[in-house]
Amino acid sequence: MKTFLINILLINFIFHSGLSIAQKSVFEFGTASGVTALSKDGSKLLTRSNEGFWNFKTQLWESEGGTYKQVAEFDQPIYQTDILVSDDFTRLLYIDEGHNISQQYSRFQLMEINGENNFTLDTIGGVVQESNVRGNFDAFDFSGDGSTVVVGDFRIDNGYVCVMRIENSKWQQLGDTIFLTAPNVLGLQTSLSYDGNRLAVNNLQITDSIETITIYDYENNNWQEKYVLEERAKQIKLSSDGQIIYAVTEHLYPNQVGAILTDYYFKVFHELNDSFLLKIDSFEIDPYATKNIFDIQASMSGDQVIIGNARPDNSDGRILLLDLVGNEWVERQNLFYKREWEYNLGSKVNISNDGSKFLVASGFNGIVFADSRFSAKVHLRSFLDINKNDVFDNDEISSNDIHYQIDDLVHLSLLQGQTDIYLSEGQYKLTPIVDSSRYDPIGDFEVTIHKDIVDTISIAMSPVPFLYDVDAKCGFALCNSYQELHINLKNEGSNPIRGDVEVSFSNVDSVSFNNNFIGNNIGEIEMSTPDLFHGENEEFTVQYKVPDETNVGDTISFQITFFVHDINGATVDTIKRLISKEIRCAFDPNDKAVTPIGFGQNAYTPKSIPLRYRVRFQNTGNYPATTVIIGDMISESLDINTLKILDTSHPMTEVYHDDNHLRFIYENINLPDSVNNEPESHGFVFFEIWPHTELPEYTEIENTAFIYFDLNEPVITNTVRNTLVTDNDFDRFPLDQDCNDDNPSINPDADEIPNNGIDEDCDGEDLVSSTHNFANTRVTIYPNPAVNIINIDVEDLLDYKTSLYSLQGKLLQTSFNTNKIQIGELPLGAFIFELQDLTSGEKVVELIVKE
């Protein structure tokens, strides 16, 4: 008996994904041998060898001392494409699917291994030759009890499936041949149950590209159609009892340009209530691993599945080894995980009953290996540990701002702060990776993963003490529009902070702001934040007016300086931001504009500042203008003696005024026309004039310009208006509407601060509130009386419930942990308000008056 060389390798694999695999027994058969079968208990192997032209031999191997030893060798009775083996490893079915073009038939021969020490290979039933059916490699199957063979033949326009059974050493056809004609193609793949009485066949309807899996039962001496599943199957496999179908399916769909794309899935269907149903979610397969699915095998429990595929050109192959973890299929991360193999390894696969030993082979070589480390799950949860006690407290939140390395190589990212990861059973080093500029360092974790036990690992992420985000942005600088500058300071660190903000601005009008205002000078605003704890932010809104069309091309700018302090007032950092925007506009240039434009419909303007006028002109004719004169009737409320020319586009030859009649004269200006030189056809004058002192409140000032080109009639501009008022604190409220015109924080639009003795909103009274102390916090309830809203301020954390009753005790409203109680829909009168601490049960009750 000839002995073949077997290489026994004990290897500690580091494979494609980077996860270390513990020491495994791997038995590699070189090109001299092709591995063809593995027994269900993993104790026996079959290999074959080519001794010369069409001269093949079969070798039987048995496990011994952690290796495999050849115990027998047999001459093969026919040229064979494959060898199929019964579950007890005693019957061998040699298959010849038609090894040359002239052989228009398939044939097979059943052999039986007999003996205990001196094995023999005996023929059962002789060679069976089917002249009508030329079987295909995918379309042969052999029942587990070694009694039944199915041969499938798919063709372009039809298809056949024929089933044969050995009885009393004679082959007999089992039932009629299953035959379909165009447009159906039958017999691409077939599969038999253990006893051969249930048959699964793949069927493709070419015209509609509809593919089905049809289940037949052998009843009343013929094959009866039992079930039809509308699935496009690449490969199918029946379980031993025929009640489960394992399949690799494909889903076709067009992309945006009409090209057909394909997704591939592994699916398991169970026979339930007279139908086959998908009980477990399908597993999506990498498209590369589906070029040609050759084989699917499952363990006895069905919880482990191996899928072998190879490219048709014999170039390479891929193996998928799947474990069922809970209700989810998981790819086992072992020797074959996301790895490519040469010589289309994977065209044949076997798996032992317990799912721990595998055969992976092609027609020329193969590997048998053991791996009892099944896939298992561990749950990772990361959270922001603000108080740095390494405990996930109720007030702390999950975070996905983290990555992981497993055994220093594999990278994982969390989804919404928590995720499930799947690894083979064993021990791993888990290394959290965080941004060191934002979080304190985190040490490694030693993780032990067990099958059927899901552990949760909580990773505490502690922010660095001082970390903050600053942001500033403003709108598009469209002339004459109101825009907003938004300034935001957010605390991302573990320590509380507070901030001061200084804003210097230029080329903007009518600045106003929303909150925490400290003060302003001309061109400057100062604001401050309250104490900000982790995750809290304060946003400032500065509203401003973009100058008119006369400023097109100019730039507005904001210089923003953040001063960040700790809770004691010490400066931690100073941050500067500069925002610049070019003024954009579409306009008719012959116009007049005034700065400031004032606020409100009446253009209220402080009496204490000058008015600045800009007159723009353009020669829109077809000949240059020799002389341009701008006439202006100045209001008697303005002091003509304070006239100051700030800027002009061209040199003036004279400035003339008689009483309040003002003229700007440009002689020999030779202003081009817009047809021949549009950029040079423009001009302007910009001047300033102060109001008279001690003017009455609400003095109205109007101004219109008259533009003369040579001897033409004047072009009359628009009229600009201002209403002069006293507004000492520049809060956009005149003196008679402002209850304190020296403080910009006090005006009719200001937010009322309760219990401070100041009437901020000028309604004639201070806001009244009540304060209550609970075990761990203080609660303030205001205003009382109230009009539309009752506010509830809680200094620290409190889980509470509020209730509002009528004086008769009827419950009107209930809410939980809300800081605003809406009462606008309630009638005027008195109501009973109750707030209860849900942790301690402590209550406070007040009488609230609705006005």
C-alpha cells in the first residue's frame, strides 16, 4: 500500500482580522492528495490521488493520537468527479458527471467499505449510466443513509431531476423523472433528506427571472410537490430530517442608472404549520464570497454552518463559518475569517456533528482543522463619567466618542455609546482609544468571552478638567437686512466654568443683544455667562443691521474674545475669533441713505449722535458728464455748521451752502457713461451733520437729494427719515417708554428677574417668586401672580411631579420634571399648585393667582 505525505501543523494563527487564534490542530494535504470527505464525528477522512492518466485511487484515514493515519487504499472503479459518503462513512458514491464533451451522460457507482482491520471496497449494484441526464456537479446528492441518489440536469430550455434508490443490490428509479420545459430551468441544485424521501430542487423561470426552491415528498410511489419558496438560491441544503432548508440566496435590484446590482444572503427556513418560514434574520454575505457557492453543510444542531465557495476559474476561494448566537448569525473569527485561498479551496466542505471540526477542500488539495472556540457575544457600553467614580450613575449618559482595539489589531467603533461585538470564545485584550485632548487615559481590559453568556463591560470616559467648545457665526451680509451673530460657549470638561465675551464690531448699524449684557461702548459689547457645568452651553445673539447699498463691497467685521474662568474666577484660557463678511447688494445707484437708520417704524434715533448721509450717483446715459452737482435741503433741526465731509469718490471743486441749502459741485468730472465704462460711471459723497441741542422729543428729520448732470433736469433721490429721541442707554427704547434709560438691561422687552427689587420689564412691579429647600436642592417657583406660564427653577438634580388643582380640589394638570407650566388657557382666579419630590415624597403647596 502506497503511503502519502501528510503535513501536521500546530500553528498559532494571526489571521486577516488580527484576532489571535489559540493553538489548533491543522491537517494540510498537499497537491498530491485531494480531500473529499470527513465523517460526522470527525474521526475518518477520505482522500484521492491521481496515479497517472485517469488512474485514481482512494485513501481512508483514521484519527490517532491527535493526527490522521492512513489505514486503507482502494482502486477507484470509474473516473470520478466527486465522491459522496453516507453519514456512517461505510458507503461511497463515485460520481462521473461526464468528463468529456462526447460523453453525453452521467454515471455513478456505489461502493461499500467492509472489514475492521483489512478494509475492502466492494461494489453494490454496478455502474449506473443515465443516457438522458448529464448530471451537474452541484446537482448530485446522496442521502445520509446511503440508499438514494438524486441527479439533476439543467439546460437552457428545460431541466430534469431523476432519483435512484438501491434495494436488494439493485438500482431502481424512485418515482417519475421530474421534468420542466421552457421557460423553466430545473435542477441547478438538489438536496436529499437523510432517508431520501424528501427532495429540494432549485428552479429558474428565465423569462421573468423568478427563481424558486421546490420541496417534493415521495408519497404514493411518486414525487409530490409539497412547498414552493420564491427565493433565488445559489445553493441549497436540506437538514437530515428534511425540516430545515439552508440556502444562499441573491437579491437583484437596479441602481440609479439602471445597472443591476446583487446582494447575497444566507438564510435558514424551518418547516412550521405547513410552510417553510424564515425564523432567524438572514446573514448578508460579502459579494466577493458569492462568485460560485459550491457547498453548504450544517452541524447536527444546525447552530454551526460552513459555506464553501470558489471562483469558476480555479483561482481562489473563500470560506464562511457561521455560528448561531442567540437569534443572530455571526461569522466565526478563525483561520478562514475574511481570507482568500488559492486553488479554489472551498469547492467542497464538511462539518462534524458538534460543529468543531471541518474539512475544506478543492479538487487538488484540502485542509482538515479543529476549532472548538464557537462565536460568542460581549456587550460594550461606554459612558461619560463626570464624577470620575467609574460607576454608570443615573444622571450620566452614554458616549460613542471612543474606539477599541482588540489584541492590538482590530478596530471597533461604538454605536450610540453601546454595541455588541462577536468573537470566538477565549481571552482578549481590549484597549479603549479616546482623544487624549478630551478624555483622561483609559487602561486596557482583559476580556474573557464565553459561549451562551453575554457579559457587559462598562467603560468610564472621564473628560479632562477643562475642555470647552467655542463657536461664532453670522448670517449673509445682505445690505439693508437685519442679521444675527450667534456666539456659543459649551463646557465639555468635568469642571464647571464661566465665561466673559467681548465683541468689537465695525461697519454695522443698530446693534442689539439678547441676554447677560454687561455694557457697551461705541463699537463694543461685553457679555457674560452663568456657571456652566458639563454639557451645558450659553448662546449669545447679537442682532445688527447691515449697512445700505452705498456700502457695497465694504466689509463688516466682528472681533470676538472669549475669557474662560474657573468657578473661582481665575482665567483658564483666552480665545479669539474674527468673522468678516463682504457687504452684497443689488441697487439703483441714484439714491440717498442715512446712518443710523433708526429703530422701529418711526426710525427712532438717539439725539446724542450725528446723522451721516451718503448720496450715490451714476451716469446711465450714453455720453460722459462734464459737471455733476448734488443739491440737498438740510433740515432746520440740523446744525449746518457741524457739516463734515467724510468721503467722496471724486475731487470737489466747491461746497456751497446758503442757510440750509447745501450744494456739492464737481466741475470737469468727466464721469463716463455706464454703456462704455460701467465701473467708472459711479460716484458718491459721504458727509456728517449733528442735530441741534435741546430739540423736542420725537423731532422728525427728512432729507432728499437732487442730482444734476450738466444741464439736465435733476434726478431726485429717495427721502430718508429719522425721529430724534432720547435713548441714553442705547437699548432702542425712547426715554418716555423706558423706566430706566441709564441701564440697557431695563426696558419693556427685558426678562424679569424675580425677588431682586428691580422692575426690569417696566410693568410697574417686581416679579414675585417663592423658594423651597429640599434634601439636595433648592426650587424656585415664579411668577405669582402669573399670566401664561409658571416657571420652576431647580438648582441641582431633582425627580419631581407637579399638580395643579382648582380651589374645589379638582385636578387640572399633572406633569413630570418640566420647568414651565402653561396656564394660559385657564380662567382668571386662584389655583392650588403642588410640587412633590418623587424620591423622598416631600411636598410643597402654594396658592397661585392667574391674572
